[in-house]
Amino acid sequence: MDLKTVIQKSLLQPKEELGDRSTYVGASDMTCERKGCLEKLTPKKRAFKTLLRFKRGDLVVNIVKEALVKSGIIHTHS
């Protein structure tokens, strides 16, 4: 198995704290109500490039969260 396949399999694993996203509508699904509904009813396979973009966003959230914690700033994102 090549490295890209290993990474892609990892990125496809759902985040434990979010649960099964196919069973509920989250805030990020609601940029466009029609699109959010269609994606729940007919989910599509995400491209590797898109999965990497999502992961980069997760990493940025963690960096900001760590900075807030180390600065003693109270935040509500868990």
C-alpha cells in the first residue's frame, strides 16, 4: 500500500467527537440548504485534495485552541 492510500484511509475515518455525520445536519452542512440536503441524501466520495484541505483546517483549529489555552484565554470550542 502506498503512502497516499494510507493517508487517504486515515482521512476518511470520521472524527470521534462528531459521531456519525450522516445521521444529523451540522452547521457546516448549512452553507446552502439545498446542497446540504442533497449531500445527506446522496453522499459523494471526496477527492484526496479535499480531504487534505479539511485536515489542514482541523490543524489550524488545534493551533489556535492551544494558543488560547496557553495564553489563559477562555474559549468555548472543545
